[in-house]
Amino acid sequence: MLRTRVITALVLLALLLPTLWIANHWPFVLLTLVLLSAAAWEWARLNGVPGAAALACAALLAAAGIALAWSARPAAEHAAVWRMAAAAWVVGGAWALRGGPQAWPALPRALRIALGLLLLGVGWWALAQARIVGVNYLLSVLCIVWMADIAAYFGGRAFGRHRLAPSISPGKSWEGVASGLLGVLVLAVFWLWLDGRMAADSASVFSLLNQRFGVLPMLLGVLALAGISVVGDLFESLIKRAVGAKDSSALLPGHGGVLDRIDALLPVLPCALALTTW
């Protein structure tokens, strides 16, 4: 399993990393749109949409993404979209987690499908816009999620005693969340130090927040981004538990599905843009 997981990760990196350094943003836009369209197919299947209809959901997201990318405008011109998305994740995420797995199937299926496509579409558009802002900016946002996840995993294994959401994800603990937040603070300090000593194509999310608001608000903002990544992770876990699925699919050998890999990114990307375009 570990070998398969590593091979899959290396193949994905081999495909994705070169597109980050190409001046033209279209290769990155199209590759990530393919991945998010696959996630739309997974979302549809998780919510009881079979066969061709699930593929149609993926095609709909792909078509909408190409139309958006064709009329691309700077991220700052979409500031209202990022703020609405951030508010929706905070309020809607709290509502969903409060209701638990039993409340999700009670929603009309059409509403669940539309909601998922909207969240995936906005998440992908934020990803594409972050790439246009700059590679350093995009990587700094992605690393917030990765650091929060890695630090939470090891902190939870070492110190986890109090369950975070036992009805949704029994393996997560409050101690793990605290470890993830601490790891993100360390990352922020390190990246700020790095920004001051290395030339980059853009400012990182840490530098942008520090320049606009100061050190303490920057750290609070980073903690908020790490916190909303947990909401994204728990939200997808809630969906899978509601339908009795272990993974969103088997598209990525050793990893499960695309949704399993991007769940925490979906809220963080628009929230990061909401903060940096404030």
C-alpha cells in the first residue's frame, strides 16, 4: 500500500510541478480542471447519482471552468466572490458539522449535487487565480493545508486523547488540531524569513497579510486558514460516513479519490484570497 501511495504521489507531482513553472498558466488551469472534474464525478456518485449522470456533472464543471478561465480577470476583481465563499464555508460548515452524518441525506439530492458542484467550482477557480497571483503565493497557501494535516497527524498520534468529532471522524483529536495550528505558525515564521532572503515571483500569503495587517493579525489569519482546512476535511468525512463509503473513489491508487486529497483545500483557497484581497 505504501509503495502504491508513493508511486501515485510521484506521478501526480511529475504532472503538476512542471505546469507551475510554465509562464503560460493554461497548462496548470487545464490539468487542475481535469482533477476537479473527476472530483465532481466522485461527488455525484457519493450522493447517489449513477453512471452517465455523474459524468454529466463532471462535464458541466469542466465546461464552466473553461468559460471562467477564458474570461479570466485578476483575483482582486473577484474579491466579493471570495468573501461570500469564505462566509459560506464558515456558516455552512458549522451547520453541516452540527447536523452530523444523519442530517446530510435529508437534504434534497438536487440541492446536494448543486452545492457540491458550486464548492468544487469556486475552489478550482480560487486555485487557478492563486496560480495567476504567483507560484510562491500558491505554494504558501497549499503548504498551510499540508503542514496542518501532517502536524495534526503526528501530534494526534503522540498526544491525542480527546476526540474532535467522533461521529464524523473518530481518528481526529483536539490535540491533533492544536499540533496542526502550532505547525502552521512555525511554517509562517519560516516562510516570512525565507521571503526576506530569496527572490520569488510573488509575495507569499504570509508576507501579503503581514504587509497589510501586521504580524499578529497575520498569525491570526493563518490560524483561521488552518482551522477552516479542518472544516473542509471533516465535511468530506461527513459525506462519506453518511453514505457508508471509505473513500470518495479509487481513482488515485493508494490515496482513494481526488476528493480525499483536496477536501481541506476547497475552503482554504477562497478564504486565503478573501483575506489577501481584503
